[in-house]
Amino acid sequence: MLVMGYLAIGLRTLRRHPAESWRPPRRLAPDAIRRGWPCLIRQVVGTAVGGYVLLMAVAVGYYRGVARAGPQFLASAFTGAATLIGITLPLFFIASWMVVAVRRRSAGATGG
């Protein structure tokens, strides 16, 4: 419901100001502005931590609102998700690095 509400607010804002062109803030800009290993590492780790926090919020909400399971449920959710992040973070980092490398190579080939 929250996601649908945010999407509705975004659509309503776009309808009120259709002539204004949207530009992403500099902090969200592509690698043309931000380059290097520190930026890539920060982006990957930030995405992983944000995803973990969101997953834990959903797990706690489910535990408190629906499941009413024993406390082992939350312990298992926290440790299981942390294990999943630990396994997938290196793979996500390599995939992100490959995307950045391909974008740079294609931008260099087109003269961009």
C-alpha cells in the first residue's frame, strides 16, 4: 500500500508540472560524474545494507503482525539474511563492476 501511495504521489506531481524536465541529483548521477573503486564499493555496500535493513523490517513486521511465532523465528531471519548477504555480496560486487566496465568501454567507443 505504501509503494502504491508513493507511486500515486509521483504521478500526481508529474501531472501538475509536465513541462519541467527532471534531472537526477548529482549524488545519483551515473559514473560519468562519480568514478573509481571507492564509489563502486560504497554503492554496492550501501545497496546491500539498505536491502538487509528493508528485509529485516519486513521480517519483524511479519513476526509482530502475522506470524506470532517463537523468538527463534526472528533469530533465524536475522542470521539467515546475514548469511545470504555474505554469500551474494561478492557476486553483486563483481556484477556491478562488470556493468560499469561495459558502460565505460561503450562510452569510449562512441566517443562519449
